[in-house]
Amino acid sequence: MNICVFLSAADLDDRYTVPAREFAELLGRGGHTLVWGGSDRGLMKVVADGAQAAGGRLVGVSVEFLAASARPNADEMVIARDLAERKALLLEKADAVVIMVGGTGTLDEATEILELKKHGKHTKPVVLLNTAGFYDGLRQQFQRMEDEGFLPLPLTDLVFFAKDGVGALAYLEESAGLQ
């Protein structure tokens, strides 16, 4: 399965890097392909290192203004013109999506993927990996959106919140009929 991971390229502390690497290693050992933003920096590098070390294939989609930080030894690297094209390519190459910790770019990617799913533009499973409770506030906001009628489908049909990488991968594999 090609698993797109949206996440930060920032250098972060162990409470985020350790779980991210553990998930990436599970992904690689499971014979899956990591589809990611292509960066060889920060948390993106941690995930790529973990997946590759565990035997996973790496498919990166960078963007022209960040191409200098693209991972040189990815199995495949595409350079998009802009962020909109990058997001479209990442989704196109993926069978499933995992959203890890990140900043405004990751939040932008997450909300676009969920908006497209809400409108039936894709049916791929989406997981928010809620490492260290990072997305507790977002989960609360989504729940309010559902409770107050802003979501045309149940939140559980839109996104799965996983507390750890084992749960995230198990959900994706079950969704794909691999378990």
C-alpha cells in the first residue's frame, strides 16, 4: 500500500520523533511505500530514514522552492511547480493518508484532504496520528462541527484518530482488506 504521510520538516524533540520513526519502521516492515513531501530535514527525514531502514520504498513529492532539501536517495522524487500541485500529486500517488504532527502546511494539507473526502473526490482512508495529544483540540473542533451540523457525513467516516502508529497502520490495513 502507498501511504502518504503529511508532517513537519521541523526538527522536533523525542516525544514526536520517536513515535514517528516507530510508525515509519512499521510501514517499511509491512512492505508499504512511504509517499511524503520529499524533504530530507526534520521529522520528514526521521520518517524517511525509518521507512527506508525497514525496507520500505520512498516516493517523494517536493516543490520547486524546496527542491534543495529533497532527499537524494529516494526511490522516486517528483518536483511539483507549487504547493497545490504537490498536494494533488501526493494524494494521487497514495492509497491512504496519515497526518502526523506539523504546522500550518500540515494543517492545510489535512483540511484539504478531508474537504476532498467530504465531497466524495476520494475515498481513501485518512488517519490523524494524535501523538502526545497534539490533535486533541482539532478533534474537539471536528466533533463540534459534526454536532452542530457542519459535516454532511459522520466524523468517523471522514477521519480516524489513532493514538499510536500501531493503531494507525492497523486501521489502514483493515480498511484496505489486508488483515
